[in-house]
Amino acid sequence: MGNRTLCEFMNSCECHPPVLLRGWKIRWIFMRQTFPALSKGQVPMLLWLLLLILELAPKAFIRLTPPWSTNFKGKTVTLTCEDSHSPAQGGISWYYDDILLKKKSGKLQIRNSGYYKCKTPGSSLSDPVHVEFLSDWLILQASLPVFEGDDVYLRCQGWKEEDITKKIYYKDGEKFAVTYDSGFIRLNSASTNNSKYHCTTYVEGLFGMWKESSKALRIQVQELFPPPVLTASPSQPIEGSPVTLKCETWLPPQKSDTQLQFCFFSGDQALGSDWRSSSELQIPAIWSEDSRSYWCQAKTVTHSVMKRSLKSQIHVHRVPVSDVNLEIQPPGGKLIEGDNLVLTCSVARGTGTITFSWHREGTIRILGRKTQRSLSAEFQIPTVKESDAGRYYCAADNIHGPILSTLITVTVRIPVSRPVLTIRAPRAQAVVGDVVELRCEAWRGSPPILYQFYHEDATLGSSSAPSGRAASFDLSLTADHSGNYSCEADNGLGAQHSDRVTLNVTVPVSRPVLTLNPAGTQPVVGDVLELRCEAQRGSPPILYWFYHDNVTLGKSLAPFGGGASFNLSLMAQPSGNYSCGADNGLGIQCSEVVMLNFTVPSRSKITPVTVGVILGLLSILGLAATAALVCKFRTQKKSGGISATGTARSFGTETQESTHFEPPALMELQPVYSNVNPGDRDLVYTLVGSIQHTKEHLVNPGDRDLVYTLVGSIQHTKEHLANSPRLNWKHKGPTVIYSEVKKTHPDDSAGQASCRGWAHEDATESYENVPSTSLALYH
């Protein structure tokens, strides 16, 4: 079918292809609304294409002069064809009762009744105008053109107007107006309701009055604008995309200044604001639940004309979700306990309301779910714990079925807790040379953990625990290892320090050194001799023992280490070997032996007469002393013996108990003096006449009590005491000599005995000088 055939289809109009491609659109949606039963099989394919794409030019219109639709016969009416580019310039086509006239000018004068149409090169065929020429005596005229909503002017006109005095107007047979002149009446807001109008009058003549009626008239009201057509762009939108609704209608050129308003509806609900001047409505995003019928209304501002479109169904297409992806913040899925885990689920494509859900592998419970109109959603796990570690995935669904993302591994690292340091030693008290184990353990913390060990602030070493928990460090102890120990645990998430643990390393005492003060001088009776014992090494407290010829003099405690002293008051000859011992619980150490030579002070000579007097007096006193001594021993068997006169610094000398004994039976009666302090030791002072008697009666191996003997004569004393290496007598007069028989005490410790180490001598030689008053009167 060519252009000619198309033109013939369009009322056999002249063919102007450019014109056919401009103007108002006739769309399939309008055809479907108008003719619901129409199908593709009933319309030729080319007509379908025409209905879909054909654009019609705006209509031309006809203007009448005079502007009355009804005239008396014989009158002339001038028709003018106009379009939007009025006045028209040549090429005008006129039609009389659908017959093309030869007239080509823009104006046409007519005298015949009928329907007239015109067309310009830039317009389509105008609406028909009916002009009627009547030979009646009374006619009813209506102004042309008349559009919907316009005011219509009606005029009742007689053949002889001067004979008419009253005119009555009727609408559909009912009187609605009366006039008494040749003027016209105005009808407000004309409408295409096909009402019939006529008028009547009474005429006065020579033969009286008669009634005249006009022919019924239908007012030719042209459509101001056609019912709007609602269109959607795009016509089949995808969910989530914007849609533009248009309420399409048009106004004739002669009414182009008329203002219209529009309103859009979805179902029974108005969209957007109320009435608007724009014929378009923009919907930012349309969803599948918005699939329904839509329609619009158009009206004039004066509300005189209002028209609504047919309902147009809009179907919104939903795109299934695809390419579901799960992202984790922080990236990589490596978190520290206490961090916030953010899971973002997104889709590359998918429209409408999407339901997102989050899952952890191995658990049935859904971690979270969100339904929203977006391509991504977030789910947060605040303050993650160790139990939150695992593999995560998400799912997205927009009614077409859930689509799963790939699995992403989440690891939760735990900072180390504060470690605990324990020290394991092979014994209760660590000693120099021991190997102790320093064990540092953090109860919580992701491996691997690096442990550092410290002594005070110095690093001892480090040890790694690949599987976490604890690590050990072996330390061989020296004297410098006493102090505070600590450890540190670090797995890269922050170091933690343990509490300090104190370790006291006990150092065995070194061999002590004994010094005598004053040194370098010969001591004499009455001097105070300081014995000082000091070990250069050894952990406090240190207990020092002092010995004279393997006999314990006393002991002294040094609670803070260092040395200790013992003060010895020289009451008799102290010549001999001195030593000391040091002990801090790890074994006693003995000093070297120090030799001491004693100097006896010179005495005045005693004449033989004086000696004889003294001996006589002593003989008398001896008898009394012997009797008193015997009585004393029987009543005070449990009293202590006298000790050497000495004091120890910071710790007193050891108290020793003695065993009481009955005095031995003397071969010769000797005077005995009980002149000692019975609170110290069991001492017996005996006055003897000869040295032989002294030796016989001093022997008492079972008790080893102290026996003091007064030598009767200076000759005997010198003769029998010269063999003693401990006495160096230079006196020639009679002298009182005190001797102490050596005695073993039960409270001596093995340590003391190890330092003493003296062998038992002959009982007859087991006595030595002790501090005492050195002189006695001889009578």
C-alpha cells in the first residue's frame, strides 16, 4: 500500500507525506481502550503500523461571517479556512457534503445549506460546519463556532422584524427566556448534550395576530479538547526504574490560549499533588507492586470542561537477582576479639524488594534478615568473640528464589591475657648452682605467642609457643640472680606483663676469716679481746661460732650478712689456738686457726715469812671450805657451772649445762673453798699442799667438772706445772692458779664439733686456765 492508498483511507484526502508525520499521535493503547475486541488478526498489518506510528496534523477550522449557523434563504455567508498558521496561504481544499470543491482560495462564499469542511497544507481536515439557509418566516440563529464551555449566543429573527414585539425561547420544549427586542440571549457554558432549541413569537397583521415558531435547532458545539489519553514511558517499565506518565490531549488553534489542568490516578488514589498545569508526572521508581491501572483527568481552569482518560494498565517487570556477593569489614576477615564485624551483601542485578539474609556455615539459625528496595544491605555483629569465627555467606531473594554468595572465612584473634609467672626450683630454697625453670603462661590468646623473660629490667631470653599457652626458660643460678622476675606475652595484638615474682638465691658462706683486735700486741690479763669472724660471701642471716682450742666460746648472728664479733675479757692466760665458723643453713665453713701468746704480768716478791703466814691461814680456812663445799654440792647438784667471762655482739654466747658430781675422795685432807658462783658451773676450789695431790684429785673422767686448785707452795707449783704448755709462770712466790677440766656439753651441734675437731687428751692432763681472780691470800 503506497502513500496514495493511505490518503484514500484518510477520507480520500490529498497526499502530503510530510504532514502525515507530524501532529497528534494515535496509539495502540488508545485503540485498545476504544475497541477492546479488536485484535491483530482483524486489522491489516500496514494499518497496525499506521495506528502505531502515524502522526496526524492539527485540524483546520472554519470561521463564518456573519457568525450564524442559520440564515434566511438568499443571504450569503462567507467561510474562511484557518489553521495554526492563519491566515492560510493558498492550497486550500474545500469540501461540501464531503465533495471536494475546485475552490482553492482561503475564503468561500456560500448560499446553499449543507456541511462544509476545509483543509490547509499544514493541517488536517477540519470539523464539519453545518450552515442552513431557510425560507421560514421565523428562524433561530446560533453563533459559530462554539466550543465546549463557551457561551452561546441565540437570536430569534423574523422575516419582518418590525412586526415582532415579543420573543419566547424554548429548550427541549420548555420556555426558558423571553425578549422584547431584536437582541440576542446568551447561554453559559455550552455542552454537547444535543438539546433542541426553538423560539416563538406573535405577529400583528391586518387580519389580527398569529403565532410563528422557528425550526428546532441543535447547537453545534465543537469539542474543546478530546478525552485525554494516558501514556507511560516506558510502556513496560523495569522494576525500580523511573516512569513518566503523560495525559495527552490538544486544543484547537482558536482556543490555544485556554488553560488546562491535569490530575493522575492509580486506582482510586491520586498521585502526587492535586491538580497541576503540567500534563506529565514523573515517578522516580516504580515497583512490581505498582503494577495496576492508571488514568488521568484534564479540565479547564474555570472547571467548565472536565474529561478523563480511559484506564491504562501498566505492568512492571521484575529482574531476578544475580551475582550475589558478600563483603566483610575489616577486609580479609581478620578481626581482633572485641572488633565490630560488618557483613555487606550485594547483588549485581535485581529489582524490587529484595530480602537479604546472613548465615554462618554449620549453623541452622539465620544470623539476620533485611527486606528493602536496594541492591545491597549490611549486617553488623558488634564485639565479636572467639565463637564468632567461621565461614559466612549471604542469600538474596526477590521472589524468584534465593541466590547464595560464596563463603568467606572470618578469623577472630584473641589478645593475650595477663601471663602468670611461676618459678620451679629443685628445692624449697634456691641455691647458687641450681637450675630453675621460669614458666610463663597466658590463659587466653591466639597462637603463636612469644614469651620474654626478665630479671629486674634486664632481658634473660625469649621462648615461642607456636600452639599458645605456656613457655619455659631454664636459668642456672648465680649469686647475682636474686631479685624480681617477670615475663611478657605477646601475639602481635599487644604485649601483656605478668606480676613480679621475687626469687631469693641463697649463697653458701665462704670460708670465714678470723681476726683479733687489738692485733700485733701481746694481750695481758684484764684486756678485752675482740674476736671478729667474717665470711666474704654468703646469704644472710649468718650464724658465727667462736672457738678457743676447739672449745666453743660463743656464737653471734649477723641477720643482714657481713661479719660478727665476740668480746673476750682476759681473766686468765688465753694462749692457744682460736678459730671461728660461719653457717647460713647450707653447711658450716671454718676459718684458719689463729695462734695467741699470753703475757703474765709481773708480781711482787713474797718473803718466806709472809708465805708461812699465808699458808697457816689457808690451812685453817681450807678445813672450813672443805666442809662447806661438800654441803654445797649435795644441795645444788643441778646448778650450772661458771663460764668464761666473754660477750658476743648481736648474739649472746651459748649457755651450756654441766653435770654435777660428788667431789672425789682426797688421799690427803685438803682445805676446800666454796668461793665460786654456783649459778654458772659446778666449780670446786681446793687448796692442796703439793702438786702431786693436785694431779691425783683433779682426775674425774665421768663428769669433767671444773676443779680449781690452790698450790700450797711456789716450789711445788713450779715443779709440777712446768710441763703445761699453756702456763708460763715467772713468779717465785706462792700463787693461786685456777684450772678448768675440759667438758663436753650436750648442746654442741655437729657443725660446731666439725670446727672444733679436738681429740680427747689424757684425763690427768685435761684442764686449762680459765678467766678468774688470779691471786689469793696465803696465810
